[in-house]
Amino acid sequence: MGQDLEANKSNAIAFYRTAYLGDPAGAVEDYVGAEYIQHNPLVADGKQAFIDYFSAMAAEYSDKSIEFVRAVAQGDLVALHTLQTWPGNEQHVTMDFFRFDDQGKIVEHWDAIQEIPSETKNGNLMY
């Protein structure tokens, strides 16, 4: 089965939104395949490790939001560019990459996170 790029983009966004806003177990159940390989050094491999990490984050930082700025799909990969706002108006830009299996389920994740500085030398937004 070939990759459905639009479905993969929608599913990556739904997965991230669902987990980020407090239902990581539901996100895993609906969008993750048989395995889940994690490249974020703060999170262990596997579905349960993902659920544990995002459950703790939701409990500690319930007042956070996320905006999906763009999504790009190529082959079995989806890249998401997001703006996250945390308590105290602390803002971060993230770039997440998800690899999908042949059934359209997420099986691998990479990310990079950067805090938005109060000023930039170029005056451009980071998103």
C-alpha cells in the first residue's frame, strides 16, 4: 500500500494535538503502529514511555497550547512546524518528524525544540 500523504499529515497533527492536550493513551491507540521508536533523548522508546511522558507533562503543565503552523509530507515522513505556548507565555518553536508504516500508523519520531527569544538580529519570526 502506498502512502496517503494528506491522511498522514492529518493523522500526525491529530496525534500530536491529542497527546499534547492531555490524552496520550488515546493518541497512541488511534495513531501509533505496532512499534514506536523515539529519538527525543528525554523520552524512552515504546508506546508506554510516550504515554507516561505526556501524562506527566499534562499534569504539570495543563495550561499550554499548540498551533500547527505547517505540515509537509514526503514518502513515509511527515514534518510538523509548531508554535507552543507554555505557562507564563513561554513560547517554543518545534519541528517534529514522524515516520509512518504501510498501514498509515506512526512508528518513529524525531524532534527539535527551540525557545523563541525576546528579540532577533533579523527581525523574522521563527515560524
